[in-house]
Amino acid sequence: MTTCQVCSAAVNDDDLIVLEGRRVCPACKPLVVQQLKEGCLPPMPSALPIELAEYEFGYWELIKKTWSICRQDWPAIVGLQLLVSLPSELLVAMASTGDDEHMRPSWRMTQYLDSFVGVVAVLGIAWVVNERVQGRSLSFVEALKKAVPRWLPAIGTNLVMGLIVVLWALALIVPGIVYLGYYTFAVYVVALRGRASTHALNYSKGLVKGRWWRVVGKMVGLFLPPIVPMFIIAVPLAFLPQSQFVEIFRETLNDLLLSFCQVGGALLFLNLDAVERKTPLSAITLSGVGSREPGQMGTSAT
């Protein structure tokens, strides 16, 4: 089976037609031929779409595909992360100056601000990944435009998630951890599926349920590749005189490296969502996902 480069449908190799370097299914052939005649054929995608619905990615395949996306779309990813990380680190540095006891409340408020603003980067990166798996690139500005309208719903969803997790953790520690794993994809649901609050949380839980250990294991494993360069960078910085500039530089660089985890999380979400639905990615759109949650689609990888 091969994917049509126009509609992303899975088609037998014998049924595909090659037109102007594109692999086209019979259903899309008339459209492409008409576009050729009119001279308005869209440019070739910058990369082939990533097959998502065939099977659940293993850990090493997830790492490989995540690195491929980071390598291709690093300008947009770096731009989104710097837009959030650099101002936040500057505010943290300013709030941490002076007497520690006196500045502690201000520092805490800055940390909360960092968490709220940081959601924008996650939302934007989710859209960058969403476009890349379809063979398209998204610029920093385009990703930001898609992220900003979902910012408040994402913050609201995180607040609801935090409340639920804390309540479960107060009752018993283990249920709090379990539900934190269930809600792994909540922000990605807000970004790419247009849902929020408990609807986004239930959507995420539907994807994770039945594969909790695999999902949590892969999400934790996504932190391993950034750890090595973070350690290598931290060693020489430790010998420099301590200053706000060094601290801001180190924390900002760490945030950039940890973008790898956000890219991998978005890719894993899209993979599991496509596997759950068993449909081409082109059929899963923000405006046409339907009313059913994952876990209600029938077949599910467990």
C-alpha cells in the first residue's frame, strides 16, 4: 500500500499513477490533470507524508521521525520556543534578584506566568508537526497564528487537568499519576481537534487507555535524546562565573532542546489518533473529526 500525495489515501501500488512526479490515486487523477491544463498545479510537498494509520510507532521509530521533523522545521520550532522561553527566563531572572525571602512571591508568580505562556509554544509546535506529517511545512508566523486562538482554551484545560490530578493525588498518589498519564495529549487535542476542558481530557484518555504503559514510557523516553547535549553544555558553563546572563542562556538552551519532546508528543498523538480511527490523515480535520471519542471507534491497539 502507498499513500496518494494529493488526498493521503492508502492505495495499492498498481492503482497509483505518477503525474509530474506525484503519486496520484485514480480518484484524484482528474483534479491533477485539470490543474496541469490550467497551469495551477500546487508545488510538490517539501517531504513525503508520514504514514500514521498503519501501526503504532515503536520507540526508536518515534525518535527517528521526531528528529526528522525537528531537522526540517527547526526555524519555526526554534522561533516558537524563543518567543516564549526568552521573555520568561528574563522575567525569572529579574524576579530572582535581591533578597531571596523578599522576592520569593514574585518569583512564584513569574513561574506561573512561564507555565501559562509556554502553552503557546506547545500549541504552535503541534501545528508544525501536523502539517509536516502531511508533507507540508508551516512557518513560524503561520504556526503562531494557529496557536494564539487556542491559547485560552488550552490554559483552561490545563487548569481543569491540574485540579483533577491533584484531587486524585490527595486521595491516593497512584491514581494521580495514572490520570496524569491519561491526560498526556490534552494540549494537543486542544490545538488540533478543537476541543477543550473535560472534552479534551476525555479525548486524550480515550487514546491512552489500553496502552498507558507504552504511551508513558515513550513520552518519558523522549526526554533521553535532549539530556545528552544538555549535560555536555552544562559542563563548560559550570566553570564560568555565575551571572544572570549565563543562567538565562543555559535555561533558554535547555528549553530549545526540550522542544524535541514536544514535537515527539505531537507526533505520537497524531499516530495514535490515526491508528484509532483507521482513516487517512486527510480525513481527520479540525472541523470534521465527528462526535465520537477515541476508544469508541471500534478497533484499538492495546
